[in-house]
Amino acid sequence: MAFPNSVFWHRARRAIASGSPVLLASGLVIAGFAATNVKAGLGLGNALVWGVLVLAILLLLFQMRAEYRKRTYDPTWVLKFVDYFHEDTMRSVRCHASDYLKTNAAQVANCESTDIDDLLDFFDQVGFYLQGDQITAEAAHHAFHHWIRGYWSAARDYVRAKQNDEPCLWEFVEVVFDMTDQIERERSKGTGVGLLDKEGIAMFLDEEIESTCGSNDEDQADDSAVQ
């Protein structure tokens, strides 16, 4: 797995960023105090001072931990993508893309579909923000793991074929799959992870068709009835 796609390093960057300037400055002051007083012994007065310093360190670590959790579950960007993913426009794209992938499963690498392209463009944008630490792996997993696993399993050969001509095309789609799959492995202890097999892909596409195309068909039927 590529180095940048590691959840470990993603979290390490977040932890570093969670240390505010106040935390850094306070840590330097505490370190300086400790260095200048380490030879003073631990009399009663010094013991009280050291107790205060230890308490200050614990409070600073608590602040850092709180900031880390806030960044981990920050919904600012991921909610924008979630809202768009479930809008009628995107539901229509998902409907046609999943139907096309199901119909052309045997030769998907040789196909052309603007709906699949639009769907991959969407996940590529999610991956771009994920790679840039604007969306966390945990948030992306919560919002999109089910869909990225299904669509990446079904459309991976389609992506690879297009990347033969444009190597950087949809380069961040696999990032979304890799990162969310790592979170899934942590939480499920190895079950329900990795790519779907053929049966799993077919089941996923059937579910997508039913959940996205079905509502569109009902809307069209209602419109026809009104007319």
C-alpha cells in the first residue's frame, strides 16, 4: 500500500496539527523549567511546583486530545459530499451507472459511460479532500465505505483501462477505498473487507438499482398518472 494512503500517517499528521501554538509554547516553557530545576532536588516546595507542572501537562494533553477528536469527526466537508451524493441528480447518475455496470460486467474495461465517469469524478473529489486531510478517514468511512467498496469493486477495471491513456485520471478514487478499507479492517476485525467478489458486486449493483432507479420510476409513473 502506498505510503500516503496509510491511515497511521493520516492520523499522525492530524495529531501534530492538533497541537496548537499555545500547546507548543507551553510545552517549551515546561521543558525549560524542568531543565533548569532538575538539579534542585525534590524538597517540599519543589514537589508542589512539580505537581503543578504535571497537572499543567495533563491539561495540555487533554486539550490536544479534544482537538484531535474534533478534527477526526469534523463534518464540515463530508456533509457537503453526503448531501450531494443523495440529491436527485446524483441518484440518477448512480442509477444509470449501476445498471450499466451490471449489464456490461463482462466487458466493463472496454466500455464508455458518462454516468460512470461522473460517479468516479465524485469519489475522486472525496479522495482529493481526504488526501489533503480536509476529510478524515473515519468520516469518509462512515459516509461512503459501503458505496466506494461496491463501486470500486465493480468499476476498477474500467478505471485501469482509462488510466492507460491518462495515468492521473481518477487517481484519488482508490485512496478513498484504501483508507476506508483500513478503518473497516480495524473495526470489523477482518470481516467484510477488501474487494467484493462477483456475487457481492452483483448484489451491490442490484441494491443500488433498486434504491436509486426505483424512486425515479415511481416519480415518472406518478407524473404520467397526473397527465
